[in-house]
Amino acid sequence: MIRKGVINIRIYESIFILRPSLTDEEVEKAIAKMKGVIEKSGGEVLNTENWKKRRLAYEVAKEKKGVYIVLQFKGDGKLINELERTYKIDDSVIKYLSIKLDGIKPKAAKEAVPEEKKEV
């Protein structure tokens, strides 16, 4: 039960994909912009990863590749609304997804992928 006036701080992960034509400097500016939105909205960035340029599963906005960025942060639902509004109005962002990490300890995304079992 959620009581009025009580702010629920949760941990979220947001992945956004930038246009592949951006320079490294423009990518860093976009990351800083999104981190700024989180911090101005009262959130705290826990982890940031730049997965660099990768092939998309399907064509998005006439692009076959994109620069993948992962942000893990603490915040409330209003912060997610503001972050996704920023994604929508930023022309360099071609796709995004934000999820709530319920009961999952935030860690580097590379660590979240299970290692393959080695045969003996």
C-alpha cells in the first residue's frame, strides 16, 4: 500500500541507443545530459556503461547500428517520466527502455550475464 506524501525511492536501469553517426564527444555530452536529468530530478546515478557501437536487432529510424548506453540509478517514478520525456525530445536518441530493478542488486551489466558453463 502506498501512502500519499511518501516517496518510493527505487533502483532503475535505463538503456538508450544513440545514433551511430555521433562523435565520441557528442556521445559523452548526451550521457552527461541524461545524468544531469537524473540528478536534477533528485536521483542518484549508481553506474554508467558505454557499450559502444553495436548492430541493432532491427532497423530503427533508418539506422542499422547504434551506440548503446546503460544507466543504473536510484529515484522515484517522477524521475522516470522526466528522463523518458528527455529521451523523446532528443534527436540523438533513437530507442530507449527503462525498467525497475525489484530485489536485484545493481551491478555492472557485464556481471549480470551468466558465464558459460565449462565442460570438464
